[in-house]
Amino acid sequence: MPLALAASEWPGCRTCIGFTRLGIEVGKCLQASYILLDWKCLTNVYLPSNAIGKGDGVLIVKNVAKDWAYLRAIFNIIDEAGGYVWGLLVVVSISDDWKELPNDT
């Protein structure tokens, strides 16, 4: 989380953290599912529904990306909310999945 906060200062954007455990009302969240390969189970990621508006650019920050399934789920949430990926900052990628990203991501 400190990395996301520091990175959000650069373009001057709001900070929102995605969670894999839902501790708030489901109706107030955007949600996407992905398969967590380490545990071989279906997992969800949640963002508050008011975190991303139509036309909002989103800077995604991830410290370590193993198989990129989590990031693909975040991409889906951003798309569902009507936003777009403004930028992507990954410190360490343990796979080559980033090579499959579209050029406009």
C-alpha cells in the first residue's frame, strides 16, 4: 500500500486499494473473479463502486505480479466502471504474462 500511495502523488490522483476479502456491503462494490494459482481456487477482488467513474484514468500499482490474474481482474473492474487504464506500475513480474498486454494498456 505505501507504494501505491507514493505513486499516486506523482500524477496527483486519488488512491483506492483493491481487496480480496469483502468486509463491506456487496452492493457498494465492483467485483471481478480470478483463479489464484498458488492455492488453485477462485478468488474475488473488490473495489468500492464509487472509486472509479466514467472516463476516469486509473494508475494501477502492484509490487509483485505472479501470474497477472489479479491485474486482469482489476482491468475488468475498470472497464465495467467506464474508466480506462492510464498507467501500470509493477515492480517485479515473476512471469512473462505482461508481454500479452495490449499496447494501449
